[in-house]
Amino acid sequence: MGIYLKGDNTMNKYSELRQRQQQEFNALPLGFAFSQKQFGEMMEEWGLDPEKDLDKIYRIPGGGYVQKKDADLLRQTTERHSAEMAAAIAEDKTGDDFIYQMFLAELADHEYGYTGDSEDTLDALGYTMEQVQADARLLRGFQRACTTIMGRG
């Protein structure tokens, strides 16, 4: 579910992009295992032996695994997603559109309205406060989103 702005019936552009990218990521042939039992089941689903076929998989962050034969697809997808995000940010020349919506969505997701702390939001987006302050567009979008969130009180 995306963030909707007051008086605006359109979904947040950032939320739409993230939702589409998450659906694409979820469709990738990845496996996740958090115990030996789950690992064995995952390997069996892939038609692999959990003891003999370890050379046919890669471990990825978050308890994930990908078969080596699918690693390029994972890499291409994540690189495309990064490029799409960078392009959307670059396209926002003032910080009043995509950048504002990006900060608005992430501040809401990280409960900024309750905590007043933006650190988790910046971490999630891969920014430091110094980076935001050094880019007028990022700073404008960030400040507007903070004001919007706190104004909803």
C-alpha cells in the first residue's frame, strides 16, 4: 500500500516504483532458509542435494540463496532497479516531486511522526544527513516531507 497525499488521489510515485520493484524482486528464483531444515527443503525444491551441490548456489544477504545459473538475472535486476531509482531522483530538478515523495514515504514507514528521528529513514535510503544537506534538491524534499509528516499530527 502506498502513501497518498492530502487532496491528491494519486499514489506516491516513489511508493509505486518501490512496489513494482518489490514485485519483480519477489518473482526472482530466490530461496530463503533460516534453519538446516529449511535449507534442505529449499535445495530439494531446486532439485539439488543439500550436501553435495553447495557449489551450485550463492548465499545472498538476508538468509537468501540463489542458484549460480540465476545469479546474472539477480544482478541485472538489482542494477536495473538502482538505475531506475537514480534516474527518478535525477529527474526531479527541484526536490518537490519524486524526492519529496521518496522522503515522505520513508519517513512515514520509519515512524518519523512519532519519533522525530530521521536516521532510520536516511539509512534505508543510503544517505547521510551531510549528503542531504549538500544537495539542495534532497534538502528541499527532505524538509518538506518532515514538515508534512509532523503537520499531520
